[in-house]
Amino acid sequence: MLRIPRSSIAGLVLSLPTLFAQTGGPRVLAISPTSGPEGTRVEIQGTNLQRVSLVRFGTEGSTFSAVSAEKIVALVPRWASTGPVEVITAGGRSTSPFPFVVMNDPRVPDDAGWKAGYVNPRPPKWEFHSVLLWGIAIADTRNRDYPSSQVEVAWTQLSCRVNGKEFVLNDDHGKVRGALYDRVPWFGNGKASDQMPFAYDAAGVVMKVGGHPDRIWHFWSFSPRQPIPPGKLDGCTAKANVRISSGALLQLGMDYWRETTGVWTGPDLNNHESGVSNWYFASPEWQEATFTDLGGPQF
């Protein structure tokens, strides 16, 4: 007769709840915050949240990072509407006990791809060795001034912190590159629809967005895409000095790339979107638009 030591039996009994907890279905207990615009970083607390395959806000799938079996960090996705947060794992699915209330800034047009700034909760993979700043400018056709609306760009600057030291990768004045993209659907098929009709004044580049209100004026630094210095990357910061007229608005963002010359082949294939700033609105004064992932989502 096989005899099992009493200590082993006790250990087996004590381990059963843990075993069941690890193999049971997920359970969402809380979300924080409970409201905000698209792009809001939401912490999802619960149990059995390991091996997550999908996080949904209402009917829209989200970018997320599974921190532990008790915590997920997710971004409120584009086009999300108020509704429960659902988590799907190999063990089943669970929804939050109350909805996430989507509250976008009414100054941002409904068709804008991101209603607010965000930092991607997924950090770039080690093989993404270069970085590029970019911006988007659009006209707000609800504003009576939109036909004459424009955005001026005096300079752009991109810097990265590696091993605790700041490196300026580009510092361009009076020039950007860019193209026009379909606005509906947002960025169309990912390919430029027209060349950007740049104009210039004493301060720098002028984008007359009101002349093409059905397009996204997508611009990026005039300098070529820059390699990131070797070492531990803490993050990067994109800046642009801009003046935005009535009827226009602008966001600034940044992408990591596998190499300095590769072309876009789809989301997270050859490039990794780090995130985008909040929208900048009309002002008679010059303003500094900024996006950074330094100190971004902590897990």
C-alpha cells in the first residue's frame, strides 16, 4: 500500500485552490478609470487574466498588455462607444461589472482617428533600431473659418534618451516632408492619395489644410529616419513649433522602425507606433507641440 506523507497531503490540499484559480475562467472585477476619451490607458483588475487573446471596449478590439494574472493595461480603441469591457482568454470570457463611458473632446471632429493622445502600452521590440517623428493636420469643417485654415511649421526636433543621456537625432528648420491621405476612412488604405502642396512663408512651411478638407495632411521630419544610438533606450521625444489658424488642428506622434530605409508594410510589421499627442488647437501665437513616450505606461 502506497503511503503518502501527511506533509505532502497538506501541500496537495493547499495547492488545489491555486490550481483551480489558474485553470478557471477570467473574471473582471474593476476598471480604472471608468471614463475618458479614446486612447485612455485603462487598468483592468481581476483574476485568471493570463493568456489574454482579446480585450474589447463595447464591440471594438483594443491594444493591450497583460501585466499579470490579476492586471491588464489596455487602450480605449478608436471608434469605441460606451459599453462594458470584455476580456477573452483561453479559459473563457468576462465583462466588467459596469461600462466604460467614452467621453471625447467635442472640439475634435468625429472622423479623427484618435480623439486624444496615448502612449502604446506595448514597448518596441529590440529589433526596432530607428525612429521618426510625424504629425497630422486637418481642417474642422464644422468651423466657418475652415476654408482658409492653415498650419505653419517653423521647426521639428527629435531626441532620444539612451543610457540616461539625451541625443538629438534631428533638428530641422523651415522644412518637412509629407503627403495627403484619405480622411474617410481614416488614412484610407495606408497609401498616399496626393502629393502635399507645400507653401512657404518667412517662418517656414505652410499647410493650407482648408484647401483639402477631405484629406489628412500627414507630415514628417525633413531629415532622414535616424538610427537610435546603441544602449538602453529610455524613450524619445518629438517636438514641433507650430501656429494653427482657426478651423485647423494638429497632432504630433512618433514611430519606431526596424531600419532607416524600410517602407511601411502594415501596423507593427516594419514599424511600431509609439503613440500620439493630444490635439493642439487654434491660437494666434506659436506653440510647441510635443509627444514623448518617456515615463510612458508602467507595468
